[in-house]
Amino acid sequence: MDSQVRKYGYARTESEDQGMGVRKGPWTIDEDSLLAQYITIHGEGHWNTAARRAGLNRTGKSCRLRWLNYLRPNVRRGNLTLEEQLLILQLHSRLGNRWSKIAQQLPGRTDNEIKNYWRTRVQKQAKQLKCDVNSEQFRDTMRYVWIPQLSEKIRAESESHMDELTASPPSYCSGQIDIPVAASESGSDLFDPNFIPDMSVSSALSDALDAQASPWSDLTDYQNPPCGQYYSDSMQNGSGSCPENDSGSWGWGWCQDGVDMQAMEQEGYGFIGGGESLESLWNEEN
DNA sequence: AAGTATGCCAACCGCTGAATC
DNA sequence: TGATTCAGCGGTTGGCATACT
């Protein structure tokens, strides 16, 4: 029995498939084959036509989704790498829930996959912190804890590879994802202790975010401040540069209200300087 | 070992904007 | 110019797998 049919616990009969409305549910191997064959010959697009002519009793939408998320060549499956996770966090901070835009920067990854990752992993973190995923608190946590931690993990990974005398290139050099040039050319650039996830380092990102001032390079002053004082001073006197959200819908939003880091720390979030509880939380997730 | 909770992911649904008639 | 169709996107759901009690 087809595994996907088994997964959903039902299989339509022939009569259901014929003339009883379009078929829904998991795709069978035969359907996959029909769709793949058709698209190989005729190319993508015209999904309703493709569905009919390929002999599939499916909607065009269903065919398109199946192709994009599963059948399309170069679809990457399996766990997201640290680099990909970092990229998702960065991109989401800029783009919000525009999954397709985010997916464009992660070759082989689908918007659905990224969306699922965000909902299952990232939103879970927000839930455990008892804060809304769109809240200032959560965004700051992500920015000040998780992104730096991910960067650090990547740096550590890179160093371990270096220790192996570069017998094999780091994963981010050999992988398919679009890795920042600076990272592949010089780990020290990317993995500087004060490293700020820099949107500008990726040509792909630059393309996507063109004509926008890169807010990431402006974050240096706020990244892991040596103490909360500098941060709060900057925010209070407005001297700190203020990243703009391109869409205006949402971003970090910190330039509007600032962040009461001391209060957050007192409330137990304690992520200034590491935040062990959060670190362990993140580690559990990864 | 059995029951329950949670994670994960594939797929569907509904909305929106663009293209076409 | 309005109606219709289509493609694409984001949100949501359903069900299996696994972990936990």
C-alpha cells in the first residue's frame, strides 16, 4: 500500500476517483509519476491544464503544490542546517511571514518547509517564553540570543573543520545554499565575536533586498553590548542607528519603543550576556 | 505495555492580485 | 470596465511518528 495513503488512513476507490469530484489527500506514486512526466515534457505553469492533460483528477493548485514541494528537482529534504536556520531568522526579521520570499534565499527549500519550521520550532520558543512571537520581547530575544548563538555554533563548527586541516571544506562551502561570500572566503569575517548577521554579505540577499539600507550592519552597536548601559543610553538619546523595516508591517520594532533590557532581565529572561536558560532551550531545540 | 501528549510535515483552504475576455 | 479565471501565497488542519508518563 502506498505509504502516503496509509499515512492518511484512507484510500479512495476507483469510483471515487472517477467522476466523483477532484481527488484530494496524499499523492500516490502513480500520480507523482504522471505529473512529473507531464511537466518534464511541457514545463511548469498552466496547472489546471496540466492536471487535466496529465490525466490527474486533481486541481491545478494541488498539482502545483505537489510539484513545488515534492517533485521539483533540487528540492532539499531533511533537517535545516545551522546556516539555513540562521538565514531564516535573519530573513524573517526583515520580511516577516513572507515565506516565499524567504524560501527564495534558501535554494531547494520550500516556503512550506520554512513555514513549518517557523511554526514548530520558533513559535514553540515563544510559547515557552510565554510571549507572543510578534512581541518586542521575543524579537529581542531572538536577536540578542538566538542569532548570536547560532552564529557562534556555526563559528565553532567552522573551527572544528579548520582543526581537521580543511581536509574537507566546511559544510557551508559545499552545501547548496547561498552562503555569504565573506563566510566562505574568510571565516574570521563572519565569525568575528562581534559578528552581526549581515544581510549585505549575500548576493542573493542583496538582490532580494536591494535598494534598502542594510539594517544589519547598523546593529553592531547594539550587539551583545558590554553592559546594558550602552544599549539603553543609545536608545534613550537616539544616537543608535535605527533599522527600518522595509515593509513597515513589522520588524524588530525596537526603534519605536526601545527595549527595557534590565526589566526583561529581572523578569527572568536574563539573556543579556548569554542567558543560560535560553541557551539550553535553544540547544534542546537543535 | 498501554495510553497520552507533542512534534513534525504534507496537503488543503481561503484570500488576493494579475491576466484575460 | 467589470466579470471570470488562474496562479501564488500564507494560514490552518489532519494524521503519523515519537516521546513521555
